[in-house]
Amino acid sequence: MTGDSPADSNGGKRRTGRTKAKPCRTCKIRKVKCDERQPVCYRCISTGRACGGYGIWERPDPGIVSRNVSDSPPTMACIPVHATPKEIEYFDWFKYRTAIKIPGAFALPFWKTLIFQASMSEPVVWHALMTLSSVHREVIVDGSLLGRDNSRFVEGEQFALQHYNKAIQHLQSHLSSQQKASKRSALVTCIVFVCAEYFRGYFQTAQTHLQNGLRVLEELRGETTCERTSDVVDDWILAAFSRYRLQMELFKYTYTHTCSSFHNLEIEMSVTTFQSIEEAWKQLEWMLNSIFELNELVRQRNFSHETLEDDQSDLIAYQRQLRLDLARWRKAYQTSREHLHNLERSGQTERILRIHHAMASIMVDTCLSPDDESMFDSCTERFICIIKDGIDMYRFGTQYLPKVSLMTRRKHLSRSIVDVGWIAPIYYTALKCRVHRIRLHAVRLFHSVSHREGIYDSRICACVAEALVKIEEDGHFDDLDATDDFQLTSPPSVHDLATPPLPKNFRFEEVEVLLPDGPTENVAVRYRKGQKWKEICVFVSDYGNAPTR
């Protein structure tokens, strides 16, 4: 038999009776028998290859997509026949370094499976992948850790720019197309671009890519809302966007487009045990998105308990349900703790689960009082739990809290990820806990490491939090018995907590951070007290020099 393609959608001689399945791309290229499992061929992944799929934009049979593909290795993808030797070199870097490292603790099928399948058949995704791989390699090998080789660095920059421009050219047609396959290609490309811009430090450009992707995502999800069956490819793409959006919301980074699709994913909230770390995180992430939705409703209605109206009682019911969901999650986590602890890479990952749950519970308890910062005073114990887990990660962990090296003044992007990690809850603690000792500990944890998690950069968080704490406290604790001399590995004691928290009239009610778009050391920060906004410019030094106003 020759390499004839399968019969097209209009029918052909080979199609009689029921539709005959076709082999995956990888098996077809290798000319071996395919087991035709979907969405990925087991014959491929069992031999360490990434399945090329069956035309990944076609809907898999909904009856056979329940297999947990995230357990499959991201490995050994076939390389397009048009790839140059240089592209193959960067593809290998992406396969063995980028795709394994940057997803973080809660790896998504997007990085393990979908990105490889898409890059084999979609030029726009291939060029985007080349861009990300070269950027990742540039900041790790050619730029920071091994000493910059100028000729090699320039070559890497030129390679990245070349493929970035090609991807942009392809992307324009996909963004303007009304075809579902084109929209999916555009969404995958946007995700890769956001990741690349995070590594480059171009946060506003990353935001533009994210907004474009969210608009396309709303269009795509709107077209399929009437369909009963779920499409695993759409779910993988949606999960990746949800992770980026989560980071934006937690950072209070203002953006103009909201996406309602994140609640379209079906989540089983009644489970009593978790079978995997990913399952526990998936539920927690869904609840965090629910909290963001509730916060938006509160802002839209200008809700407060003092002006409670009958038509706002649904917000109280929403809050009550979220509290119940968080309590159920905690009970399921406690029941599953021994099982989860026995899993590989469980130690630090469990701490990340716990500190995000603690932060989520604080957010739920305070969300209906957006202008009453004294509500956070009742959450001190949970803030302490966040700090204790942060200390444990600092003391025992090297994967999530790499120590600062005095040999280089650059960020350790080799230890950086695009996923969620420990930074967001510690940053939240520094801003919202008004117990001086606790928030000071949070700031010092940032100053002790050099690390990035997507939009979160530990240096930026350290300097911004330090500047805001200094301005907000305004010397209030200078004459009080507040001990600032403590060991980073020693959690707050009873004596430390005896000092009263910051008075209400000192506190900021809202903070906005405008991250830089490029290699600059200045970050614009706005904060609100009452109805008055003020703005400062924070100088982000390597080791936390004093900020400027």
C-alpha cells in the first residue's frame, strides 16, 4: 500500500459501513501498525514518543477521552520534515528542558501532549515553539548561568526574532479566521507567546497576547456551549489559559477582558479523597476562579453589609457555598494526605496546595467587606500557616526556593516556571496581614531567593511589598516593642504577636502594580486609601535597595 491519505469527509472507496479509524501521524510516518487509541496512541507513548495525533483539531470520541493523558511523558515527538538542523537543535532543547521544567508543580496536558502534536502540523505553533525554546535557552545558558557568549547570544536573539516574526505573520490569518481549527491554533500560539514574554520580562506584551487569546477563547467556547459532549482539546487549552488568568487575578494586575469560560469545566466537588496532586489542585483552582467571580460581583454591585439589600442575598449564599467547598476540600486533603505524601514530588507540592488553600479561605472570608481592611485581623492564624509553609520550603526545598547566588546579579531563570507556586500567597500575606512581624517575614523570604513564577518575580515582589509596607506603616511600629531582628527559619512567636496590628486608618484598601515591559528596573505602583489614589515608582534592585517615591 502506498502513502495515500485516508478518504476525505466527502467519502471514498475505503469507507463502507461505519467510519474506519485512521492511524496517528507518528505511526503513519514510521509505517507501523497503530492501536488507534484516542486522544493519543498508546504504542507511541509506550515507546517514549509523543503521539502525532489524528489531526488534533478533530473531536476525539467522547467515550474514550477519559484516560489521564497528563500521566504520559512529554517525550520524543516526531520532527517536521521541513525542520532545519538549527531548528532540530532548539526543538531538542524544548523537549528535554523547556517542556519539562517550566510547567511547574501541576503539569498540564498542554505541555505534555498538545504542544507537540500541534507543532507537527501547524506552522504557527512550530515557529512559536522555536521562539520559546530559544528565549528559554538564551536566558539560562547564553545569558546568565554560564557567562554570556556575545556571538552565541546574538545568534540566539536573531533566531528567536526570526521565528517570532514568522509566527506573528501566521497568527494574523488564524485570528481573523472563523474556522474552529484556526482558532485553536491561535490559542495554542498565544499560550506559548505569553510564556516566552514572561521569560523575557515583557509583561505588558504578555498581557496583550493573553487578552487576544481570551477573546478568541470566548468566541470558541461560545460556539460550543450548546454541544453536550466535551472536547478534550478545548479543555486542555482552557486549563492553560485558566492558569495564566489565575496569576493575573492574584497579582491584582489590571486587565480589561474577563472570561466566563473557566466555569464551563466540570469539576466534581463531592469527592472524599484525592487520587493525585493534580486532582487536588484542579478543585482548588476552580474554587479560586469562583472567588474571583464573587469579587467581581461585589465590585459591580458596590456591596457592603451596611447597605445589604434583598437582591444581594445571593452574594452571601455564594460566599457560604464557597466556605463549604473549601471545608470539603480540606477534609478530602486530610483524608488523602498519606496517599499524596507517598507520591513522587509530593513534599513541596503539598505545601503549595496548603498555602493556596489558606489564602483562598482568607479571600472568601473577607470578600464581602472590600473596604474594611480590619477583616484581615481575624485571619492571623492562617497568615502564620502561610509563613510556616514558606519557611519549610525555604529550609528544605531547593526546587521552589533557590538561594540567591552572589556570583550573579541576574535572576535565576533556570529555576523559574510559568506555573503557580509559592510566591502569590506570600505576596498576599505581605500586603494584607497587618501584623508587623508576619508581613516583615514575608518580605524577607522574597529577599532570600531569586525566582520567577510566570508574572511573579521574587525580586519585584520583594521590593514592591517592602515599599508598600514602609509607606503604609509610616513609622507606626518604630517606637513599639516590635522585634525586627529574627532568624528567617524561626516562625513568629507569641511575643511577636503581642504587638497590636496596624490601626485601620493607616491601611491601604487597594493596590495596583504596573509591571515593566522590558529590561527596566522601575515598577509603577498605585495604592488607594479611602477615595484617594497615590502613585509611587519602585526601583527594583537586585538585593532590595530602598525604593524611591
